Amino acid sequence: MSDEVCARYAGIAELASAIARLAGRSRNLVDAREVALQEPEDAMYRLERDPYSGTESLVGEWRDECGMKRGELKFHADGTFFVEQDVTRVHPRRAHWFVEGVTAWGRDHEIRSEATLLPMPDD
């Protein structure tokens, strides 16, 4: 990572950990032995120009061992953020549903999160 990216990450590291803890509450929807949600420090970060504001956002991506994208973190200069991570596992308590992923968003230390549930296809 460049020095600027490292400095930007250092500025949001505490927030990123708080987001991960909150999103981790969705872990009770899946077997933690099968699904390990990624930690923010495991993402690969870069700066990306926000086309709306013209400022640079800190963007991190999680990729699997084959290089396929498994999630993304975006921290904008105005304090807003959006984090999403794939889960894609059968829901443990609701037949015919699976957990597609977990999402967190907010501004500064105001964090909201949810799991995305989808119906299983009919046979």
C-alpha cells in the first residue's frame, strides 16, 4: 500500500473494526465454522475518486483464493461508508432461505447492518 493509503486506513481502522463487530452479529445466521467473515485489515486497499463529490474514497476489497471478489469496503471523505461481504449459506433456522451476504453502512460511528436473505429456488 502507498503511504497515503496506509495513512487513510489508519484513520478509519477503529471504525472498520466496529463495523466488522456489528456485521459479525449476522454470524448467528450461519455456522461460524463454515463462514469466516473477513477482517478489515485483510482487504487490499486503494484510493478511488468519487465521481459525485470529486474527493478520494478509501476502497478495500476482499478476494478469495481464486481472485474472485467476496466483498468491499468504501470509506468516503465525508465520513459515510458502505461495507458488503458475501456469505451465501443456507439459513440455519428458516427452511427455503439462504443468507446471501451481510451489509453495513452509515456515517462516522453511526453504523447499521443487515443480512440479505433470499428464497431458495424451487425444485
